[in-house]
Amino acid sequence: MPYPAASVKQIHDMLTAKGAPFVAAIFEMSRAWGDLPLAVYENERVSYKAATNAAAKLAHIFINDYGVKKGDRIALIMRNLPEWIVIFWAAVLSGAIISPLNAWWTAEELEYGLNDCGAKLVISDAASFKRVAPKIAGLKCAEHFIVARAGKNDIGATAALEALIGDSASWNAIPHQTIPEVKMLPDDIVTLFYTSGTTGSPKGAYGTHRNCITNLMNTMVAQARMYIRRGEKPPEPDPTLPRKASLMSIPLFHVTACHSVMVVSMAAGTKIVMMHKWDALKALEIIECEQITSLGGVPTIAWQILEHPQFDEFNVDSVEVVSYGGAPSAPELVKRIVEGFPNVQPGQGYGL
């Protein structure tokens, strides 16, 4: 396929067109990456083409079969799985507000979150559904539930995601799907994430199309600025270099993983390697096997990798970026990152 997926001028024209672009523009741009890998989860590999066609198909199902209309809320309760990416984009393309809830929450916390966000449709993995199922009768909303990766005996009459779009291994057979025609405005709400609730119950925080696009542009500028501040020229795109690969070590239901890893990665054609849960040794194995170029999270993640007793047994030369945020980090961490990763420039992130 041609490289890059879009020229600098095309991207500039898209981002500066009258009336800010919408999140769906990132989705459409990502389709140009075709058969390149988007998501890797354990032994599963899903291409950009497979995931985006599955997402577009599911968006039409949301609208035609579940009556989803612009502004309806779709709650997503799921650990890091390829399905998370597909469901997120399907909700966005349908005009809904996607509300990713914390998949670690208790049944009572999930009940609160579902009632608070006013979800019309709830999609979850099997473990989350089992936890919230006893609370369904008392919910004030949630007309429909869809469950992924569950046996028939586990969900009864509840719809299985696989019955709608198949499992991840079958998505490659889905023909090209056009996206629904939903009229959106730049300041329409597209996401509803929840805070940690450290001073009370978690609180929903809206995000607009403009917010999401702005974060993408901010990330692009920050990457270029990193070189400029060192007195270097930002590198030109080189089609002969291996594709970038990002380690998804933090949960997608957190805004950092969703907006600053998934969305940014899809715009750039990056491979996302997903972890079901954090494990430093597993992370080192993935870094070497998948030739990870970027990883991040809270400072503890970087410390645990660097201090793992088997760190020196792995080749981490592919890593170019180690970023961290969400908690204070000691100056010693920067020193240790530079010592442990020979090709890395550490980065501190901050967001509200």
C-alpha cells in the first residue's frame, strides 16, 4: 500500500477545514492502513481493515436493530480486548455517546454508573456481565444488553456480540462497510468517561468531537516539538522502517489509553498490543517479541519493568518512547529509563 496513508497537505486540509472535523474522520483515515495489524491480543491479530469493517457493520446494527439515535448513551464495560476498539468506533459512528465504565468496578458501582450515564444499550465482556447481571432488574435504563466472549449458558437470552458481527477471527471476511450518515457538530458530545471518585462517587466527564481531535493534534505537535527542543529536525516519514508498535498496558476505559494511545495509534497506523492485565514480565516478553516502540502508563509501570530481576535478559532496543503520568515521578526515574532503554527519550504526560 502507498505510504503515508495521507499526505501532509491532505491531513492539514482535513484538520483546518471549515467547521472542525469529527472523530469519524480519524476512523476513515485509519481505514487506509488496510491489512496492517491494528490489534494484537495474545494469539489474536486483527487488521485495520477487519476492525473498521466490523465497527461500521456494528454501527448500522446499533441504528437499525437497536434504535440508537444521535445522543443516546451506549455503555461499554470491558477489559482490553479487540472488541473494545470495534465497539467504541461503532458507537461513535452511530452518533451515540460512548460511556466506557470501569471494568474493575463492583456490581454496586456498575449499577451506579449505568444509571448515572443513562445507557440505552450496554455492551460488556462475560466477566463484567456476570457481575452486573443481578442488578439489571433494578436499573432505571439499559433497554438492551450485548455480551462478548461468553458461552450461551452464561448469558441466557441476552444477545451475544458474536451473533451480530462474528468473533475477531472472522472479521476479515466482512466486506467493506460504509459508515452511517449521521449529522454531527464539532461540539456534540461523543464520550462520557468517569473520574476515579476519590472524593465521592465517580463523576461523568463529557468529551466532544473537538476535544478528541484537539488531543490528536496536540500529540502530533508534542512529538515534533520533542525533536525541535533538542535542536534536531523532526524525521521525515520513512516507508522502509518497521511499523510502530504500542504496548497497551493501561485500561482502555481510562481516557489516556483511549484518546492518547488508541485514537493516536489509529491515526498513525500503529500496531496496538493489548494486555489483559498488567504484568511486568509479560510486558518484557511482548516488548521483545512484538518489537514495541512505545509504552507508557503511571510511573509504577516503568519502575516495575526496570526493576524486574529478568530485565537484562530481554532485548528492549526497539523501544523509542517511555511516557508516564497520573502520579508524581522522581528525577531518578528519568535517569533509570535512559540507562535501561538505550534508544529512549522519556516523556512526562499531564492532563485534566
